[in-house]
Amino acid sequence: MSVYDFVSQGTPDDIVERYAALKNDAETSDFGALDRNVVILDTETTGFSQNHDELTQIAAARLECGVVTEWFVTFVNPGKHIPDEVARLTDIHDEDVADAPLPDEARARLVEFIGDATVVAHNAAFDKGFATKTPSGYPLLENLWVDSLDLARIALPRLKSHRLIDLVKAFDAPLSTHRADADVEALCAVYRILLAAIQAMPLDLVEYIAKLAPVEEWPTGAVFGFMASHMAALEEAKTGPGIQRKSYPLTIRGLRSARFAKKAARDSREGGPSCSEAKGELLAAYDTDASSTRLREDGVLEFPDVCEVEEAFSSQGIVGGLYEGYEPRAEQNVMASQVLRSFSTGRNLVVEAGTGVGKSMAYLLPSALLALRNNTAVGVATKTNALLDQIVYKELPLLNEGLKQQGFGALEYVALKGFSHYPCLRLVDKLMNDGASSVMVMGKQVSQAPSIAALLSFVEQTEYDDMDGLKLDFKTLPRYAFTTTSRDCLKRKCPYYGTYCFVHGLRKKAETAHIVVTNHSLFFCDVAADGGLLPDIRFWVIDEAHGAEAEARRALAVTLDAAEMVRLANRLASDEARRNPFVRVERRAPLDSGSQPEASTLFYALTEKARARGKVFGECAIEFAHHMKDLVGCDTNKSNKSYETIELWINDDVRSDERFQTLRGFAKDFREAAEKLITSGNELVAFLDGVDGAADCQRDIATIVIDAKEMLQSSELIMETADPKFVYSAKLSKKPERVSEALQAQIIDVGQMLRETLYEKTESIAYASATITIGKDFKNFIGSMGLNSSESSQTDTCLLGSSYDYDANMQVLVINDIPEPNQPGYLESLQRLLAQAHVAQQGSMLTLFTNRREMEACFDAVDPVMKESGLRLVCQKWGVSTKGLRDDFLKDEHLSLFALKSFWEGFDAPGATLKSVVIPKLPFAKPTDPLSCERALRDQSAWSHYTLPQAVIEIKQAAGRLIRSSTDKGVLVLADRRLLTKGYGKVFLNSLPSRTIRFCSIDEAVEVLRGNRA
């Protein structure tokens, strides 16, 4: 592996080359004071709490110009048991530390070893906390502590991970093993590479970062100060003595200008336009006022022939030629032909294609041919950003190569996500000018400096990529501080609008792309907004379509969020100009009272009235928001008593309750105050139109007006109108100090809305998924998505099996001697099944739960049995990283996992890593779910019409985790006896991809799993 494997997808080529050169740069550079009298430190402990845990090992190495000159390594007796998980991770056990020095003695020896050296550690706050925990370590508080994790995140923001183990792999350094001495050896190699990475950054950026915060607040900042002086000296040596370097203040415009100059230079080297030509093209793209410029010419579209598609999937075709040993798949060919047919006939398509068909390429190929032939665009929407990235960075580049090889020309493609996925340069500029503050996080003062520095470095090293992979401390620098929304964006009034802007620059690229890839969320938000968020595209593919109805319902929902109301109220109550735009515009005084006395008088009258009405609005908003919590008393569901957060169905009984009626009174006061604020805000916005220097204030005030109007309308709909098209609910917290309530109205019949909007404005939509049908019937999906109910929604269906042999490779075991979930003895029987099954198979098992408490109870019972057999079991408990669990499961072939909803779909673990999936309980929606309650009120068969089909789809998704390649084999264990005792059991079993189904006892299932070890 090399650095190329660890760089985020979409990273500019020059940045990838910069990273690749760092190891050599480090070996040939002298970093002055940072290369001398440096101690690399790592500690191991019994846990993460400095109050309750202690040291188990200390390792330190003195580094001089990259050479280790002295070591200090010692085990430490913590005076307590080392937890099993910690012992497994570090390979440090109680017997290793039994005769080791006690913590205070070890700290005193460490102090003597370090002396006055600079201390470098990965996540230095952790090591520093334990090293200076008691008086024996206090002298180390005087040393300079450098956090190499901060250095990595700032200098290398385009790496996928900054864990030490990944850094050493990326730069081919000694491997980290989670022992302190091994980690120190690894960090010794990485440290100088990080210095080289800083040296490769623009000097003006390094100089700015050096001044972000005083050393007392952010000690690591001192490294950037040293490096700035070092880099300036190197530059002076190149230009010659006596020639003073021109120094300019760092600007966002300068960073973006340099970034696109490098892109233009690279394009010129590769035969593209010259730098000046490229710059002209980029700027010309913004000369038009049109919101959307399509590439296609008016007239009849020319569609590819079916024979062309079939030929593309032959062994020598566009797709076949891309893969060594390619074997054509009939199902893939049929799906591609059906997608083409739906496009050419103007009809919609719903296709279920099993695992292994190659769905992505089956719809991308006809989409690309149509787009290239007609110079038009085809859109693709996926459920998850993970699949979006796979399409944009793997599938489409591969297809593009095949198309170019076959003479079809270059395929242009763009990925679009919502505004919050990209930094807003105007807000980043504001952050940069305001500088770093020290904020309170979990009772400690923490500097914003490293997060601001990493954000600026990301801007410097990125063209238009999203920042989903950017590693920031969002507790110190909240995402809303540097991202905007479509509503809040200044658009053409923003100084960064155009080429440099992440959002609008990317959207302008999308206007001329052949394939535009987005996610379900943005796609349906565009539908809800009646367009404007995405280009005007007539042909769409909706992948992972089984989740489309739920995502559409979320996008079309109306929500009144108490926290947002309080946040806006606090802004309007503030006398700080940076928070309250009414105060800011008044203090800015854009009109001269001497030359424009009448206008100036009117201006101050308008701002004074707006400020006063803003305060009244804030008071009413806080009162309304805080009294939402009173609705907790309307909840009659006894099972909610032990939960901190509940969801309340707002039905007629709740509406007639005295507490709801009281809340209506607060809502009425809120709406009256909102109307007055909106009137004053609109008056001020109109007055400021054309006034010099007031554009940002005008836009901020307009945004407040829009927010207040949306809140007013939401309150009116939920509290008064009660339109029967919606189901109404309240999310409530029982904690009195927490403001997290929300009132919501969700559309019941999503299909009706899509009929009236989406299908009328598109030529054809192809829905695709591996799990759409219920017992091979499309009826449920077609009804839920409003298909076949109007001329524009006419739809064809296509059912394709998997290219894999499920009957041979997947065995389904239905347990027949376990009590039903609501019967006595169920939990004990389930725990016995899980314990015996895991031991019999020797791990490699994924158990998917529907209930957290049941999962944790089973974990407490099964984990000790697993440990006795030398096996590991992990559980998706509160606060545990989902990504960490996924990575751990894939890395350890014998690890087993208890997991919840996030693992039911989208989790791939091919090969021996996953040998069986256990589903203890059928995933029916909670009967108290507001949507289920509302449907049941209106439809006596609602359970079979909605709840049952959704549960079947989820079971099919879960079963899909087991077979991810043609060679995978495994066992699916269904431990819910209702599959045998209830009539709906056949619906589930008939929908499974495998026909190899066996009804058996717990003991028989355990024997089958024992034979599944190999």
C-alpha cells in the first residue's frame, strides 16, 4: 500500500503528488529547532478516564534529526485490573505489570528523561493528562507539547484517516501495534513527514496558522511559527540575500485563485486550454443570468439502439472490455435494455435486480449513451453518500475509459450534495478574520485554532469536493459556523459567487455534465422546493429505491423545531452586531444624516421598530418552545415511561387535551409576533435595496424573515389547520433542561404529491433496487410512489433474479422451538441460541436486533460465554462509533457483532468475515409510531398494507448482507417463531432470495452452524 491508497477520492492531482513526495522531502530536509531535543511519547492506560484510570506503559524516544538517540520504556503497575478489551488491544496483561514501578515512580523517571525537550504525542492531550496527573509529573507542564494528530489533520486534510496506524501505512513507516514502544517508533518516522507536509503548504497559510492562537491556548501552534520562519529563510536563500520577500495577508480569494491556477496549469500540460483560456472559460460561465443552461438542442432526442446496449455488455464491448475475464450476465443485459426502453418510450420503470446483477453499470451505460448522443443530462440519485461516491469515483471513471476506448468521447460527470456538505467561503472568510476563540467543551476550555487551520488547509487543497471526510472537532467549530443553506446563501451578492464557490462552482459544472449524481435527500428536497436545487433533468435513475418513499416523506415534512426557535430568539435578543443583523445594520449607519436627513430618519425608525419586534418575537418563541414539553403529559403509552425521549401522535384526543389547548394559546401569541417581525423585516429589506455596503445585512434580515415565516406557517398548519393530508406528531424530551422538542407534519400519501410534481416534470424515471417486491409483486411499491395513476406516471416493471446461486449458497434456518417474542421464556431461549450458535461457528456472526434493550441484555448474557471460548463479541452500544465497529468487524475474521438498524442495509462483509446472520425478531414498525397509528385509524387493513410490506423489505435487506459475491456461502437464522404460527410468515419466506429453507430446533441449528466453521 502507498499514500495513493489513503488519499480521499477527488483529491486534485497536484495534492496527491505533494503527499507522495513527503517521505523523500522528510529524508532530505533539516527542520532546524524542530529536529533537535525532541521526545516522542506514547502511553497506554487502563481506560480513557483520567479520574478513574491509570498508566500501564510509558514509552519515549529522544529524536535528533530523525535519529533515535535514547529510549525510555517501562511497564507501569496501575494498581488495578487491566480490562480484557484493553489487554486484547494493547497485549499488556496484569502479569506484565505486576512487578513494574507504580505510576508516581514511572512519572518521576519520565520527567528526568524528558528534561526540557519538546514533547510530541499523537492526541497529546490524552498523554499529557496521564503524564501530569499527579505532582510527580507536574514539571512536564512546563514543556512544549505538540499534538501530531493536529499536525496531520492540518497539513494532510485530504487523507482518509489520521490514525497513527494509517499514517504509517500511507507513508510506509514502521507499523503501529498499539503497544506504546511500537507506537513511538512509528511516530518517530511520521513526525518528520508531518513537518515536511507543513513545509509543502503555502507560506502565507502557515504564517496565518502560526498566529491563530497564543501558545498557552494551543501549544501545537508553535510548530507553525517555527516552520514559518524556517520556510521564509529557505525562500530567502533561494532568492538571495538582501532581496526582501513580498508578504501579503492571507485571503480566501488568494487560496482559491492559486488552487484554480494550478488546475489550469495541469490542464494545459495535459493538452487542455491554457491558464488564461481556462480562466476565461470559468468566468464566462457566470455571464448568463439563466438559472439553468442545458447542453442539448431543442428537438427530438436520438436514443441508442438496443443492439448497441447488448453489444456493450459483450466480452469485447464497452463494459466487457473493462474487466479481465469478463463473463456476460444475462440479467445485467436485460436490465440495461429495460432502462433504455423506459427512456425512449417516456414511461417509468421499476426494476428489482438481485445481488450480483451489476445494477450500477446496467443503468449507467444506457444513461451515458443517451447523454453523449444528445449532449444532454441524465440524473442518478442514490440512498447513501457511500454509494454515490462509489459511482462517481469508481463506476463512472471506469465507464468513461471504456467509452473513450470505443470512440464515444469523454463522459462528463458531477456529484451534487446538499449545501451543508460544502464550506461556505463567505463564512470561512468571516471565521478567518474573527480568528480563533477558546470555547468550553465538556467542562474544559478548548481552542478553535486547530479546526480553523484544518478547514483553511482543506480549502487550499480542494477544488469542489465535499467535506464529508474532513476531520474537524465540531464541538469547537460547529458545522453551521462555516456552512450555509440554499435559503441563507447570498448567491450573486456574495463576493465568492462563481468559480471559486464550492456550491455554485460545482452546480455550474453540473449544468454542462452528462451524468449528475446526487442522493435521495437532495433529489426529494428539490422536488419539495419545486426545483432550483438541481439542474433541470428529464431522465432519472433512482437507485436503492426501496428507501425512496421514506426519504420523500422526510423531505416533504413540515417541522417546527424548538431548538431552532430558541436559537433565532437568542439572535434577535442579542445586542451584539455579529449576531443580530438589526443591530449590525443600525451601527453600520449606511446613510449620512447630513446629506440624507429624511432617509436617515426613516432608516433609524425602521431599525428601531424591527429590533423591538425582534425582541418580542424572541420572548414569544421561547415561551412557545419551552411549553412544547408540556405535551409529555398527553402520552398514554405506558411503555414510554422508561424512555427519556418519546414520540407522541397528535390525534383528536391530544388536540382536545387542556395542555394542547394551552400550547395553542402560546402558538397564537408566537404567530402574531412573527407577523409583526415579518412586516418590519420586509420593510427594512426593501429600504436597504441598493444601499451601498448593506447587502450582507439585507440578506441576513431577509433570511430571518424567511425563517420566521416558515415557523409561522408550520405553527399554523400543525396547531390550527390540521390538514388531513398530514399525520401530526411531537418529539419530546423528558429532561427539563434539554430543549430538543419538535412538532412535525408528515404527508401520508407521498405518491399523490409525486404524481402532482415529479412525474409531470420528467420524461422518465427508472427505480432500481435489489429489494422492491413483496413475494415477487410490485404492487406495494407502485402504490406508495404514486405510479400508474396518471398519464405521466405510467410504469413498466422488471423482475430479475440474482446472478448468484442463492439456493446453493444460502441456507435459511427457521427456529421452531423458541417462544414467540411476547411469550414467557423468549429472551432466555434467544440468549441460549445465540451463545451456543456463536461458540459452534467460532464467531464470524452478525446478529441484527430491532430493540436496543434486548440487544444489550443478550450481550450481557452471551459475551461471558464467548470469552470463555476465546472469542470476541462487540455490541453497538450508545456512543460507539458505527464506522469503528464496521472497520473492526471487517478486520477481524472471527469477530462477532450485535447491531441495530444502521447495519440492516448497506453493510458489506464478503468472504469468511461473515458466515451467518441472525435475526431474532421480525422488524415490524412500532404500533405506536404516529404514521402507523394514523394509517390504522383510516384503514382497517393498514397493518397488512403498510407495516408488513416494510418489514419484509427490511428482512430482504438484512439477508442481503450475507451473500456479497459469487463465492460467498452462509446461513441465515430467523429466530422469530411467528414465521410458523402466523399467516403472514409465508409472505416473509416467499420473499427470501433462497429457497433452501429448513425448520429446525435450536440444537439442530447449532449443529448446522458447527459445520459452517470452515
